[in-house]
Amino acid sequence: KAGVTQTPRYLIKTRGQQVTLSCSPISGHRSVSWYQQTPGQGLQFLFEYFSETQRNKGNFPGRFSGRQFSNSRSEMNVSTLELGDSALYLCASSLTTNEQFFGPGTRLTVL
Amino acid sequence: GIQVEQSPPDLILQEGANSTLRCNFSDSVNNLQWFHQNPWGQLINLFYIPSGTKQNGRLSATTVATERYSLLYISSSQTTDSGVYFCAWGFGNEKLTFGTGTRLTIIP
């Protein structure tokens, strides 16, 4: 069974631009969560989607948004990029037991 | 909010040694996971262990939910075990709260 996939793997943007990251969960998994990892703040929860509905949201500004499609694929968008948004963005999917499985991540660099 | 503390923050061991990593959490738990982050950043699942004990090869884990801690044991360490180990806590929803990690370095 294929794991969680994320695209793109690496991304370089400049301040003020926006970016969209994509995540495809493990087949059959309907919950998708997003996390941000930075050296200063560690791993932090962004949001979680289940059946196209956002069920849970972390403490991030409104510039961070996401959505989930009917096939459970999810995208997250960051608008008006800031230098501090440079991070590794990780996506995880889960079935029913709460155990989460992570993708390889997208490394975003904002210049 | 929930506090998830990992100790020690850094651990340097000789190949072949055993190690114990600890994760303390400040609230009730129904999801406790251990991960190994590989050099490319991916979190590799080690254990899903909200309670009890599990073993997988040289690795084992124990969670004592009533005392709010979990332990990860690595026996006969190999250089490939090097990296950062995270525990993550969850309760009632899909949000995981991560500890700050233990950086393990195995010296040949």
C-alpha cells in the first residue's frame, strides 16, 4: 500500500508570494492533518480535515488555510509569505485508530 | 495547555549500547506515538502505544497512562539508529502535540 505523498518536496518562494502544498493520504484514510516544523518552534499542528470538513485548527494566522477534496487529497495554502514561514511542512493521514502516518514533507524556503 | 517533555535532549552512545528515552505528558492520553525522524525529515512510525508494552525487534516501548509517561528502549544500538526521536501525544481528536525530541548519536 502506498504511503502518504506530498508535492512538491522542495519549494523556494519570495516574501509576499503565496504557495500551495499538496498531500495525498494513504488509500482509505479520510483524515488528513498538517504540521509545521521549524528549528525554533518544533513540530506544531496546523489543521485537520475529515470528509472535506476542517475539524480542528491550530494557533496559526489566517494566512494559513487548507482544504480537502472528495478523494481525501488535501492542500494547504499560505498567502503573503513571510521569512518565518520557512519550514518543513508535514502531512499525516489516519484511519480510525488515531494513529497517524506522515509523508516525506515539503521543505519551503522563503527568501 | 498540554505539556509533552522528552528527556534527555541529547544522547551520545557507543555502538552496541542500550538506551532509554523518556516522554512525560501532563494530561490523559488516548494516542501516544513514537517517531524517528530520518535525515530527510520524514517521521517514521515506531510505535502507536497509548498504553501497555510493545516490542519490534531491538526496539520496545512502554506507556503507563496512569502515571503519564512513556519510555522507548533501544537495545544493541547501531549507527543507523542515530537521529531525532519524537513522542507525540493526542486525546480525543486528530491533533498530535509533539515533544521537543531526543537527538541520539551512535558512535561506531
